[in-house]
Amino acid sequence: IRMFGEGDQQVRLEFRMFAPEKSFWLLVSGKPLESTPIGVVQIASRFDPDDKDIGELALRGKLDETTPALMFMASFETRAAQEAAAEARRKDHEGYTRAADSFDPEREAQVNALEIRIKGTPPIILKIGSMHAPMDAMRACLDDLLGSWGVDAKVQKSLTRPPVPESSPAYWLKSEDYPAGMLEQGISDVVNFRVTVDATGMPTACNVLTMESRPEFIKATCDG
């Protein structure tokens, strides 16, 4: 977590990771986001140095009663690298998933700024500096997290066949699974969860990883 700027222009940036992987969640909050619409919004972001924006869907809400916030998933991969990875994934999804590197230390070291653009509002540019050391610290925390789940981090990293879902998790939940009461009130949520599997690949547990998620969404996620 880091603060940028001063006074009304102050912005808070938080990186969140729930498992060792390339992607992470970014939570950006502060008054400069006040004029952005609430709900799901289209944004463009990039980690400099890079000359191409990456389009993202973000969830715009509030960090507390008064502070506007924006949450979206990101990675340090350049747009060109993401496009190449998407093509490799289309050709051989299982092979790509098993072989994909978890992170790129050279790219993390090169990163020096985060730029976020939302249509109709001034861009937000945060001079974050090189991210390799902070991400190494994050990965050390993740090793401790795995230990708290009863998982040996060294064993997990040495797996030659990591678990791969038979179908895309994007299709595990259907529109009819949306909690009716939440739908009527127009309330949405982001639920980060993990599925624990045994040596045969059978699921043994579902756990939600965020304290903020509403009980209705937690139940719908793990029931699904």
C-alpha cells in the first residue's frame, strides 16, 4: 500500500495477491476518482515503460462512506506479451497453463509508473518506481499464506503437473446464480476464492479470500 500526491489530489494504491501468479488486483482510491461513474467501467491502464494501453473492466465503488475507489485486475506484462500469451493459450490451453512462467523479474525491475485513463476524466499517473523488490516481498508473504492453508510452498512450486480446471472458471457461475436480493438492489461484488483439490484433482474445499465480500455472494460462489 502506498500514498501518492497531497491534499485533495492524494491517491491510495494497494496491490492484492491471493496466490502465486502473474496477475494481481489493484485497488485505487481517492478524490481524483470522484467524477467517474459507479459500477462496472471501461478503463485503459499501462505500466510504463510501455507504449500501448491495455483495456480493462474495473469495478467503481467506495472504499468507505466518502472515498471513491476503483478495483481491477492487472499484470506487469506488456500489451504485446499479453497478446502473444492469449494466442498461445488459444492454441493449447492446458499446455500453456502448465508451462506459463509465474512472473518476469526483468519486467518488474523495468516498471516505473502506472497510468490509468477513464473516459472523460484526467489520467492518473502514479510514479511507483521499480517493482521487483516489492513483488519479491509480496511473494514471501504468499509463501507464508500457503503455509497457513496447510500447503508446503516448496512442494507447490515443484509440482510438474499443476491443477488445471477442465472448464473455464468464467463459466462456473451462471446468471441465475446471482443472489436475487442483491440483484434487486443493484449490488455487485468481487469475490476472490480458492478451490483446494486432492492428488486426483477432486475438489475438497472452497474458501473465500476477502473479508469485504458479502455473505450472499460468498454462499453463491462456493455453492457454484
